[in-house]
Amino acid sequence: MTHPECHQEVAKLSDFVGSTKEIMEFAKKSNNKRFVIATEKGVTDRLNRDSKKENWGKEFILINENIICPNMKKNTLENIYQTLLDEKNEILIDEKIAQKASKCIEKMMLLKV
């Protein structure tokens, strides 16, 4: 399983190419017991954590422990803080999508930690 951002040569060799969510769903629904994954370690950590319940008995093998997604590393707490502070980099979202996202955020805010 690979992310679409992987090199095309890797993606062509993969049985499944998808987002993190799609990789998680594919692993959950698959009857296979062993998976080789070309993505950041965090995805395999989540799959292995879930293997105790949703992915019981499945093994997730990371092709390299040192894979880092440069795009995800652009999102730092400092960058987010500065964006909110300066109110810059505005992203406009379709109203229907914004309404659905608001419902999810409202539910998260109701959760007790």
C-alpha cells in the first residue's frame, strides 16, 4: 500500500494506492494478513495500534523507518500560529463542505478529554 505522492515506480508496484484514510480502510476490509506499506511511520503505528481490535492478527511492514513526507512537515505549530495571528493565507471553502466540516468540529468540541 502506498500514498499517491510516492514515486511513480513505487506506486506502479503497489496493490493499493490511496490516502491515509483509504489505506486504513483497505487494511481493515482486506482478508490479507501481511501488508507492506510505503508511507510515513505514523500510518503503520496507527495500523499496528488498531491491529489489537480492528486489524487483529494482521502485520504491517514499513519499507523504511526513515520515510518523511515533506509536504506534511510544512504544517508546523509555528506556521499555524502565525497564520492565525496574522489572519493570512485565507482558504475559501464551498458552503456545503463548510457546513459538513462545522458539524464534525462541533462534535469534537463536545468530547470530554
